[in-house]
Amino acid sequence: MKVRKRPTKLVVPEFCASLELYGNERKLERKEFEVEGRDFLLACKRGRREVMEDGYGFMLDIHGDPKQAFFTVIDGHGGRAAAEYVAGNLGRNIVKELGNVGDEGIQLEQAMRGVTSGACTASVLLKDSELHVANAGDCRVVLSRNGVADSLTKDHRLSREDERSRIENAGAFVHFCNGAWRVQGSLAVSRAIGDLQLKEWIISEPETKRLSLTSDCEFLIMASDGLWDKVNAQEAVDVVSRNKSSMESCKNLIDISSSRGNMDDITVMVINLDKFVPKSH
């Protein structure tokens, strides 16, 4: 029988300056802000904390190809340092690894796994008419197929029996506290980047998925759990469809979550897939 260790405090990586294409620091100091880019929309709202712990990132025209893009939504905990670290490094490392993908047959999923090593994150890479998704934690990615929601990620929480069993079998102290199962009496997610003191149990290994983009793929909704704890996938797709993927749709989703009692940070990103879907001849 394994001895379960008692809780220790969370530790996040030291600050690492983010790339300029991840937006500037001043935005994250605001209560609310919006970003309207080519092919994507983003809206963020700070919750009850003094600083925004959510983050985001994007890279367009990777290697000069307008049909290659990378997007990520990040939900930090225990401060903003981990979210900043991920924003400043994840996309850059993905693009670096893309140089090794191709003739050698290295899978893109392996590149995404290799750089995902506390913050929860969900990322998508669009390349060659394919969508590559990776997540660690409880940020989610939802695809709209002709108005029907298709959830592409599964939350890494201890409410998942497989995740809870994995952590308990490794000897962690797990119990139900303040409405959620928690590791070492503190963390409610079972996978994340950072959390060095909990790394024995809180692994940073993401789950990945790859699918071909087809004509019924309309848009993606990527968001932190500040949205998904109060709004389900189909409801979110309906809101975006109704507003024709406008900035108003992102703000409406934030308003709905807030009106239902959410007090956490909320980050919502909508990605228009029209340009990335292969055209039928």
C-alpha cells in the first residue's frame, strides 16, 4: 500500500517574457478587453482576483503559409507566472518543431506533446487542411459542424474516474473539498503545466486529437473553464451561430456565464475555419 503525501504549496515557473504576437502585458491588467484578428475573435474578462490569470496566444501565417495557424487559451492558477510562461514559449516551440515534421514522418501530435511540459491549456494547430488539438487541464475546444457542437477535448479533472485512480495509485492525497475533488487538498485539475511540487501526480502530458477539416466545419470555440462551468457546448455554438461569429458572440458568452454566477476569469476565442477548410471543386 502506497503512503499518500500531505499537501504542499503550488509552485509555478519563473516569469518568461512573452512574444509580442501574444498581445501586450497592459491588456491583462484591464478588467475586460477584446482582440479582433484575421480569422479569430477574442474576449476576456477578469474575475474576482486582482490580476488576470488567464492568457492566450496566436500565430498566423506560420512559415509564410496563410493556411497554417496556431491558437491557444491558457488558464493559470496560483498567479499569472505560469500562464505568461506558456504564452511566451508554447507557440514558439510548436513552430520550431514544425521544421522537423514532414519527410522524416514525425507526427505533429508528438511535437505538441513534447512542448507541453501551473496552467491549464488548450491549443489548436491548423495545417494542411487538418486540425490538431491538444489539451491539459480544463480549457476546452468545441467545433461547430453545421451548427452542431462537437466537443474535441475532455477535461482533466478528478471527477474523471480514470484520472482520479491514476493519481491515487501514485500515492497522492485526494478528497472532495469545496464542491470538487482536489489533489493534495488544493488543485482541482489532474493535468497542467507547471505545479512543480505536484509534478509526481499532476502530469503535463496532453491528450491530442487530429481530424480532417471538411465543408461542414464552420468555427471553433476555445475557452477557459470560466465559460464552460456555466455554458454547455451546444449553447455556446448556438450563440456564436446566431451572432454570425461576430465579437458580439464572444461578449454574449461572457455575459451569460457572468449572469449565472461565474466569478472566475473568462477567456473566449472564436476561430473562423472558412479559410482553412479545403474547397471542393
